[in-house]
Amino acid sequence: MYSTLEDSVPVIVANPYLIKNIPGRKTDVIDAQWIAELTLNNLIKPSRIFPKDDRELRNLTRARENLVQNRTRLKNRIHRSLESASIKLSSVLSDIFGKSGQYILEHLLQHHQSSPQRDPCGCDQELL
């Protein structure tokens, strides 16, 4: 919301826990009036907002972290599937996703495609 409004309207971002609430019945209108009154009297301490470039970098970093976590999850899933099919590549290769490991996985996948049987490791073809 801040990023959308910052170029056209002065925006103050505040920690909601630091804004004292009015005791009693609460509505959005009453809360808005209270926050407006605090703002007019300069009683709201603004939160620190990082510059736009820094926010974009943080968003990209978070997106990359999510991609890395997904890749790790998929690799672990492939490991488990191979192990459950008694294909112990990890005992022979230090990295089953390295060049040799990829060659073996590709060979297993091609063998599976030419065979009418079910995939020996139980993996989705897209997963391999």
C-alpha cells in the first residue's frame, strides 16, 4: 500500500501496537478518527521505511530464497523417491544432481519412457 501511495500522498506507516486504542466500543470509523487526531497532533512515531531501491532488492531476495527452498524441497523429494525404489545413487555419487548424476537420472527417465511399467522411483517425469 505504501509503495502505491508514496508518490502521490504523504503516508505515515506506524506500528499498530504503539498506537493506543480507545477503550469501549470500537468501529473502523472511531479508529480512523483516533488515528487522524494522533496524526494531527504529531503523536505517531513513524516507522522506518527503506528507500524504494532497497525494498525492491529485499523483495527480489525473498523471491530468490523461496525459489531456492522449492529447489531444495524438490531435490529432497527426488532423493526420497530414489531411496524408496532402492536406487542408492547418493552412496555412489557425491552429488546426484551434478553432471554424472544428471546423466544417470536422464538414463533412468528414458528407460522409464520406453518401458510400459511404472516409474521405478515413483517420481513424476517432470520432477526428474
